[in-house]
Amino acid sequence: MTLKHSFSTLGGQLFWLLACGLAVALVPLVSDPYWTRVAVFVFINIGLASAWNIIGGVAGYPSFGHAVFFGIGAYASAILTVRYGVPLGLAIPVAAVVAGLFSLVFTPLFKQRGFFFALSTLAASLAVETMVRNFRWVRGLQGTDQGWNLPNDRPVAFYYLLALAMLILCLASVLVLLHSRVGLALKAIAKDETVAASAGINCTRYKVYAFVFSAVWPAVFGAIYAPFLVYISAETVFDLKITLSMIVFSVFGGIGTFLGPVIGGILLSIIDQLAWANFLDWHSVIYGALVVLIITFSPGGVISWFRRSGARRGHA
Amino acid sequence: MTDVLLYGVLSGAIFAMVSFGFSLVLGVLGIVNMTHGVYVVMGGVLTHALATQAGFPIPLAMLAATVLTGVFAVAIHKIFVERVFKTNPLMVLVQTFGIAIVVTKLLEKSMGASERLLRVDVPGHAITEIGSVIVPTIELVVFAIALLSTGALVLMLNYTDFGRSIRACRDNPRSASLLGINVNAVYAKTMLVCGLWTGLAGALLVASKPVAPYMQQQWAVDAFLIVIVGGLGSIPGVLLGGFLYGVLNYTAFYYFPVIAPSLIFGALILLLLFRPQGLFGLGAVARK
């Protein structure tokens, strides 16, 4: 197998993913804790963007309420570990299952397309956010709490490795999905849903698969986020900005591609972090301006700078 | 109870006016304009600044702020939106969201981030009695102006050549351009109209409620929720949706302040589940 060929087969891509992952896993040995902490955020962002990309980019159904799954994961993790003393290793899969089941509630929205789908998902997630904010049992440990305090008893390196491991799993599952029948069906649906349906593809079923898949991973990362940040509240984990970040990372890197969210996640997270550290006051302006410029002048994303055809592909 | 309903209806006029511009842009250009909330806030903030710091008489301040907001809307369209919306309409949402963030921050830096309210008393009659409810007259004036200007907009859309060309571009841009309509110019003018009317809504708003730059996100969210509820493509739907939303908002916050947002969103979710096209939506619009 040639080197170039290894980039396009599933086995080859998984190999390269694992190799990069192992290399990255060794980085904390040489870097300082600040950058290790930044890296955890980067991993979470890449994971979120990749998950969104499946429903928003590959399937072509941009969900504008996706932060809700991240929030559900964070809250599930907080409730399970703080109120019931469940170990984190169990809380993460449970959070994923909760989010997956919850995402099935969204299925009626798939009757709509494009804008309507986007706006409806946004409205639905805003509704969930306000309900969490007002439902005392979920909102905090005591009825009067506005958020959850989690124990701070693990070193940064733990979260680094945990987030990295989850990210590798997430990206691997994305690769498997893209190479499977489901991935083919989604690409067909994105190109022209009517034709796909006429060709016998059960569009609703595949859309639901994609949506559940894309809901489960944000929950996993949310479940890691909660103990990492030690304190969560409805404002921080259900924020519209999280959803928009998922979208922007994917668009910036190259929507609909595998590497797009990865590149977008890395570059934009670093830019965001640098802007926040050095220009605190103007940080949001810089970030917003960057987003605008990228979308205005390079809608195909960073990936399109490296491709001549610029067409959306499902793999690297 | 009647006073809450009355205030709800009064606030509904501004909701309707704001949502109308949003719905127009969404229908004609096919984009979700997240800077819409900024138009509202800009209208209000500029009016207040012109009236209190530059000494403009209030009606003139409102007019000037409206025009400035309109110009701003067109500028945003020409510089940013125009490049992107034909090939990638949904990304305009993210793009305009970025613009909204930047402009809001710039507004805050230059004009201050605090809430401001224009205290206006209608000379002679500071308050009016409607039945058993006492209402500041300015609220009624604001309501009347909002209604009249929305009515003017509807009339313009339906009975003037300009309105016809806008509707043509909304229904079928390709045919419109084949018939000789300068579609790009119509798009720019639509944005101007949206900016003007939404800026006016903001200018009127600052006379009855406090306005601050950070409120822009809530206004954008409110506007498209009303459009979803009212149904796309339907003018009466959006207007009715605006009034309903105003009443729902007021009553929910008055009677159940703690769970009011949940009530409102719960009602919206129910509506979306059982009638995804909104109240008066034109059936299943398969738009991608």
C-alpha cells in the first residue's frame, strides 16, 4: 500500500489517527500546565465540531441547537457524580445514552429542511435551556443553587489524556461512519434528498442515525467538561455561542470534510486563546471579526486552500 | 388582568414591527440576518444619544437614527452579506452573528453599555385612562406610530411598483431578472427598508422601555421565534405572531415570573411539534 493510498482507506486512516494520537499523548511531558489546559479545550472543541459536522456538514442539516447535548452531558455528569456519587467512568456513557435518547425527541423536526430545521432546532434547544434553568432538581444540588460544584481532585494531565482518548474514539467513529453505508446515504441526502429518496434510501432513518450520533459525542465531551471546569451552570453549558463555535470551527476548516473540524478546532481555539490572553477587552471583537472575514472571503474553509477542486469530500 | 393584556398588546406592535423586517429579509433574500437585533438597539441608542447629547428634538432624533440604521443595514449588506448569501445562505447566519458581536462591542465602547431610556411626556396629556387602566400617553403614541408605519410598509409592498419588484424577487428571482428587474438592487433596497423600519422600531422602543446594546441578541432571537410562530411568507402571520408574542411575554412574566421563559418556550415547542409551518405558514416549504 502506498503512503498516499493509506490516507484514503479506512484502515489507513485509523492507523494515522492512532499514530497522531499517541504522539499527542506524549506532549504533556514537555509542555507547561497552561498549554496542557488549553489543549483540553482544543480536544473538546474538535470533538464538538466533528460531531456537528456529521449532521450539519455531511448530512446537510445544520442544527443550531446542538449545544443542548453538550449541556445535557455536562449536567448528567454533574448530577450523577455529585448527587449520586457515580464514578466518572460510568457517568460518561450514561450521559451519552441520555443525550442519545433525548435527541430522538427532535425527530419530528426532520420534516423541515434548511432554515426551518435550523431555526426549529435553535428554538427547541433554547426551550430546554430555560427549562433546566428553572427545574430545581436539575439545576443544582440544593434547590437554591444556580449551578453545580464538582470536586477538583484530579490533575490536568488526567483530563488531557481522557479528553484525548475520547477524541480519538470520536474521530475513529466518524471515520467508520463516513466509510459506511450510512455515510454514503448522508452524502446522497445532502446532495439532493428527493433523488436519494427516489433511489430507495430511507432518508428519515439515516437522518436520525446521523442526529443521534452527533448528539452522543457532545454529551461525552460535556461529561468531561463538567469536572474539568469544576463549576457549571445553565448559562455556561447551554450557551448559543457553543453551538455557533461548533459551526464556525467546521466552516472555517472545511464543512463536510473529516479534517475540516479538526483543523478549524485547532486553529480557532488557539487564536481565541491568544486573543483572550493578550487583548482581553477586544477579544470578542477580534474573534467575531475573524469569523466574519473567514466566511466572507473563504466559505470553503481552510481545507479548500489545499484542494484544487474544492468539492466536499467525506474523508481526508 | 385587563391592564396586563393591554400592555401586552401595546408592546406587541413593536414586536410585530421588528419581526416584519426580519421576515421580509428572510423571505426575499433567503437569509437569517443575525444583525437584526443590532438594528433595533442601534435605533434606540442613536435616538437617545442624539436627543440627550446633541440636543435634537425627539422626533428629529428618531428620524435621524432611523435613517442611520438604514444606511448601516445597506452597508453591511454590500460589504459582507452580498458576497456570501447566494452560494451559502445559511452561513450568512454565522457571518451576521459575527458582525453583530463586533458591532455591539464597538457600540458599547463608543456609546456605553448601560441601559438608557428616553423620558418623553406628551405635552398636555402625560397619562391616559383606558377603562380602568392608566397608561402613559407616550405608549399609545408609540403604538400608533408602530401600527401606522407597519401598515405603510404593507401597503407599499402590495400596491407600489417597488413593492411588486420586491415580491417578484421573493417569489422567483430568476424570472424577475429575466423581466428586467435589477435583482441585486432590489436586494439592497430590501435591506434598506428592513434597516429603516427596524431602526424606527428601536427608536420608538427607547421612548417606552430601556434599551442597551447587549439586548440585541434577545431581539434577534425574539424576531425569528415570532417569524417561526407566525409562519414564513405570511404577512398577517407575522403581525399576529408579534401581538401574540407580546401578550404571551407580558402575561407570562407578570403572573409567573420565575418560570415565564419556560412557559413561552414550552408553548413554542408545542406549536412547532404540532404545526411546524407556524400559524399561517404556506405549507411545507422545501427550502434548502
